[in-house]
Amino acid sequence: MTKAELIENMAKDSKISKAAAGKALNSFIANVSKTLKKGDKMTLVGFGTFSVGKRKARKGRNPQTGEVIKIKASKVAKFKPGATLKNSL
């Protein structure tokens, strides 16, 4: 499903305009991003938890040349599904 399809479904389910649904989705995405950027986690009971994970620096290999390269440490977004979401699958 694309973002446009999600907006269309949200608008139809909520009986609101696509513009309003688009604003709501963009606000949700912005708030999740802002929360994760601060290093906090966001929990939506029944749906899941968005959090920040850390990856250590490591060595990798360039697939074209086979040369060993250094990969910097980084932060990654993580999602852990909640019980309701897990049970619905």
C-alpha cells in the first residue's frame, strides 16, 4: 500500500476529506520522527512501539571489489508490534 492509498482509505473510513486525512498522516509521521530524534520511544497500545536502536561500528566488504571497508556506528528506527497487531495477522 502506498501513502496515497493509505490517505484514501483513512479518508473513506473516517468520512473526512483526503486533504484532512493527508494532514493527519503527515502530522503522525512528523511526531513519530520528532520523538525518535529526541531518543524517546512512542507506544501505541495494541499497535506497537517505535524506538531507536544503536548499531555498533563494524567492518563490511565492498561487493564489487571485495575490499574491506569501515561502516560507522549509527542509530536506526525500530518497530515492535503490539499484541493486538500480532494476533490480527
